Amino acid sequence: MSLLTEMRLPAAFILAVCALSAAEQLPLEPKHDSGQSVTAAFEGWYKNPDGTYSILLGYYNRNLKQDLDIPIGPNNRIEPGGPDRGQPTHFLPGRQWGMFSVVVPKDFGEKKITWTLTVNGSTTEVPVGINPLWELSPFVDATGNTPPYVGFAATGPFAQGPRSIGANVAATAGQPLSLTAWVADDAKKVPGASPQLSRLPPVTVTWTKFRGPGAVTFGTARSPAEKAEFAPPPNTTFTGKMTTTATFSEPGDYILRVAGNDWSGEGGGGFQCCWTSAQVKVVVK
């Protein structure tokens, strides 16, 4: 993070602060299966090559077993500029890291955008901006590890990090749709990693519903990528793929999210690197 560079603080202190920050996001109340609120999670922001900024957002669904569908509108809005700024309408249980980014202009300055969610009778509002203290480095971490590449064909194009790419496909309600994610990674591990860490797969792929009117059932929702040979993106040593199916309960427009995580795991272990997101838009007839 740029914060580390600007403040020139000892590494041990920085790690302690980051660990405390991650701990502060954990629930302090007993967990419930259902009936609880959902809160936006501000991960931070990063600068784009064209000078604009991307604000990275996730969420925390406090329900252990309740998936929630909150349509875009009064109960799920980002303002100004919304209510639709690309946020999910389907909310999985628990803490979901870096689900999407909102791009803001070069002159955004000290302005804020606010994500408001109302569910189970509870409303939460989270204002976010581009304060320098929250700048991220989601494309390379302190050890030189970088996010996996994720694409929908062996020839690409590929996404890397939170700058998502998309694909468009058609499906029929009740009939399985075949989906393949092609991945590549530098396979870098922390120097001196434990044997347990060393045994982790280079890339794990996870499919989830992001938007849509009905239920989506995946043949396999999460799995390590199996090795597959194809022309790799630059600076990668592992290439693979993960194939699954998605079955849609009813017609409509859906968005599926696919995430590629390396050994650093969900949310990069709270350090916002290194994982990659991509989306598939599905028109179901």
C-alpha cells in the first residue's frame, strides 16, 4: 500500500496495524442463521492508468445461512450517480471481499459516495472516498506476489486483479450451462513458507451468483484449477482451467462472478492482494 511508503513505518508495526484493522471487521455479537443486516465493506481505492480512481467494495452479510436478494433501488443504492453503480443484488453469507469497483473521475478529490443497504428491517450506510490513507496495491504485494489471470478462453483476454473483464452468453432455464475459467499465475509463495502453505493449489476458482431473478445451482462452485497447457500470459509459471455448470431456476438476466484466488486466500488474508474477479452476463430464456 502507498500508506506504507508514505509513512516509512517499521514493518512489524505495519503488520500489527493491518492485523488490527482486519480484526475490527470481525463480528462482536453472536452469529445468527438469518434475520440480520448486511453492511458495505470499504476495501480501499486504487488509481487507474487513465487517471481515474476505482473504489473497491465488498460486504458483510451477518447471516450464517441466509442468502439475500436485494434489488437495485431504495434498499440497495449507491449515490450520487446511482442507484446502480455495479453493486451486487445477491448477497452471500459472511464477509465477501472486493466484489466490485466503482470508478470515479480524476477530480473526485474529497467527495464521497455512499452505499445504502436495507434488509431485515435494518438500514446501513457506508460513505467511501479516496483518502490517501486507504490507497491499495491490489496488483502486487510486498513479497512480489501478483494476482492470477482469469479469462473465458485459452487465448484470452485475461483479467488480473480487481479490474474485471466480462463475457456474454445465453442459456435456457432448467438446462445446465457449461462454464470454463482459464487461469494462470506466477505461483509465488512467501519465502520460507510452511509445508501446509506450500501444498496449497496455485489457483482456486470460485463461481457465485452476483445478480439475477432466480436461483443458480453450480455443478461445482469452488475447486482448485487443474493444470492445462496454453500460451501463458507474461510472468506466469502455472496455467490451468476449472470447468463447471450453472443451472438457472427461471428466465431473466443474470450476472455470475468468478474469482481466482492464489495461496493468499479470500481477501488476500486481509491485505487486498492477490485475487482476480471476472463476470459472465447470462441471458436465460
